[in-house]
Amino acid sequence: MPEGDALARFARRLAAVLEGRTILRAEAHGPGAVPRVELLKGQHVESVEAVGKNLLIRFGNGLTMRTHLRMYGTWHVYRPGEPWLRPSTRARLVLETADALVVNFDAPVVELLETRAEPFHRPLAALGPNLLADDFEVDEVVQRFRDPALAGVTIGDAVMDQHVMAGVGNIWKHETLFRCGIYPWRRVRDLSDDELRAIVETARQLLRAAAGIVPGTRRPTYFVYGKAGRPCRRCGTLLRSAPQGNDVRSTTWCPRCQPRRSCDLPPGGKLGGRSRGP
């Protein structure tokens, strides 16, 4: 699933060809195609913004297009007449200006709402602070981790809870916990505020670097994600992997750099957490 950094890059790419332009053609396709999409024709694009894993395109008539890519969605930008790299049958949304064609493929969530309703729209209102926002407050997220509903949840699940902080997915979960030396099956209640603060700060640093927000920084190296069975780049211990969470995704960690304590759940230990949100 594209994470917050990928959405930030999509937003910049789309903003470059949409902001300040007029929509000449707007089409919606596929299951649950967006009603009233024709209202976007002739409209001026005010802004394009990534909010967590959501992408918002705002128009001059007070409407906002919200998309969520989930696992397989993506955005492409084409010049007029340029061949598409995916079949047209997979296009969910097409926005055309005088000099560009913006196509959303395979996104399961494409909806139109009033811009003024954004703060009250449940999928957006439920989000925690956006890790890529300039006004991000670390301590606010630490307090969200202290929600009693999360006390017994493993940190590997909780760090991806979009109600706590918006933007982290499976990749940056791995890399954040490794860099912080945190075993993924530790319960949230067993982490100190300082440990939680380090997790939040590290996640923000990784996402900002991956999104290209910090000038002169390179995309962070993957130390553990996708590397199960290989030697740890820090200590040489073989990396292990086990299923985690309600969706049973694999989590990879270093047994030496991220040691398990006697009170921690075993690898693959399951505690039901709440829905991670949009």
C-alpha cells in the first residue's frame, strides 16, 4: 500500500500539472463510479494535497475529490495523445486540462465531497496528525498512543494506526522500529513516553526524507523491510519474520538489535487491535 511519502510525491506531481488549470474533461469509471463528476468540468483546480494516505484535489466550485489508493491504486500523468501504460478499463478517474491528462488507476476509494465538509468527513476527521505537516506536534501523538484502547496492542500494529498518526504503513513501520531498537510485539503500555516519542520522531524523519521534503536528503535505506533471512546490516544476526496483526502481514526484525523482553509477546503473538483507519 502506498504510504504517506508516496502520496506526498503523487501530490507534488499532480499539483505541477493541475493547480491553476481548468478541467476540460472529467470522467469516473468502475464500480461505485463517482456521481456528479461532470460538475468538475470547467472548474479551476485550487490545490492538491496529501493528508496521510489520502489525496485531496480541491476545485473552485467548493468541491473536493478524495482518493485512497489502498494496495494497488496509482496515479499517472500523460501528455495529450500519449499512450497509457495501463488498460483504460482500470481507470477510475480521468481529469484533463489543456496540456495534461491525469488518470487514477485501480483506486477503490474515489469520492466527491464539499470542501467545507472536509473537517467533518469521517475518513478525514478520524485521522491523527499528519506526519508530513509543518505544524506536526510529537507530544500530541504520544498522548494518542496513551488511549486505553491501545494499551494492550502491539507497537507494530499501533504505529500503523492512522487514528494515532497519519502516513505510516508497513514499510516505515519496519524501518522505524528497527532504528529505535524496539521489538515489534511489545505492547504499547510497556513503552515509556520517551520510547514513544523516539518512534514518532523517527517515523517523521523517515517519511520526510522519503517524500523528498528535506532538501539534500536521500531516500532512506531499508534495513529490515523485505529482508527476512538475511544478515542484519548492523550486527550480522539473521533477520527473522513472523505474521503480525489482524491482516496477518509479515513483520521482519533483528533479534539482537530489537530484543524481546520476558514480558513481551512471542513473535506472531496476536492481540486484536482496532481498525487502523483510512
